[in-house]
Amino acid sequence: MVAIVRENVNVAEVVLGSGPFGVEEIRKLELALLNGQCAELRQAAGNLQSEILREEPSKSKLLCAGVVLFILGDHANAEPILARLSSDGIGSFYHGQVLESLSRHAEAAKAYEQAAKQGFDPVTCLLHRAGAVRAAGNIPLAEELLKQAASTGGGTRAEYCYQMGCILADHGDTYGAVEYFERAVDMNTNHQKALFWLAGINASRGNDEEAIRLYERALARPPLHKGALINLGLLY
């Protein structure tokens, strides 16, 4: 078996540098977390937060700070920063992600809708908006949004299968939900939320070893998922 060797990311350069910040830089920060560079990310995030407080930050700096904090699972501090990026598609999308993590689902749905209008991938925004609407309690609207997403190619995405699984779970159809969650993981082996759900279902059935394996897989991908960490600790 050949070991995969990943080159460490220059976190300080990505976070504190003067260059642009976008999707490519976000992928680098996610890779840094995968590489075990969590301490470097936290230090860089702290330095960037201090910089933002000292001087008027650029849009790139605000986006970088908000995304780094989101990746690290620090949603409370990420939210007010990303809220300042109301005219940026990437910023609005990640603001929606953070709002969902804070259980502010109605606000998250609006952020995803706004992100789509600002140029972020519309199908991705629609799928995540459906999830936020469902979590806010409006399952019929969530189902309608998923139909819209499916009609524009969203039905072939792992996120669609995950959201369908959530709706079936809300309807009490656990077996149907598991089928969709497993399909999501088949399509994207790193779909963190689908892995988390499958882990929880296995734990509830007493399948502790499988639950531990799934929680570990969920924790192996960014962003940091504190719920998975707590549940894994309980199983250990």
C-alpha cells in the first residue's frame, strides 16, 4: 500500500498575504486542516482577526477570516464577519453555512438565496436552501425546492441525496433515509453530514463499531464538526 504524502500548505501566506482570496484559497485551507495544520490555522486566524480590528479590512480579508473560522468550527466568531459581505456570492454562501451551524435556519435560507443571485453556483445554493428551509420546519417548501434543483441537474449530486435523506428521516422513513444517505456517500465519499447521519443511525441501532468508523470519517474532513467529536467521544 502506497502512503499518500501531502505537502504542507503555507497557511500564513494564504491567510495573511496580500493576494486575492477565493475558491482556490479555500481549498488550500481545507487541505491544511486535512494535513493536521490546525494550530497554524488557529494562529493565522487570530492574527487576521487582530488585523481586522486594527484597520479597515478589504473584502478579501473579511472573507478569509470568516472562512477560516468556519473551517475551524468557530461559527460564533465567523458569523459577524461574514455578515459584512452582503454583496459577495462566496461570502453569502459561507454565511449561510455558518448560520445553519448556529441553528438560524431561516436566515441561512435567505443567505443561500442571496448567494445564488450574486453568482455562486445556483444549484448548490438551491440544495442548501432546501436544507435550511427543511430545518426551519417547512418541509413542503423544502420538497418543492429539491424538485426545482432536480430539474436543473441537481438530482445527480450527493447533496441532493443527502437532503432527500433528511426529508425522509423527518417523515419517519428511516430505511429510505439510510438509502439516500448511503447514496450520497457513494457519490461523495467525504460528504460529512451524510456520514454524520449514518453514524448516528448506526449508534442508535447499537452498531458501535460502524458508528465509530463513520464518525471518524466525518471528522477527517473540514470543517471541524464538534457534534461528531462529542458523539465519537461518547462511543469511545
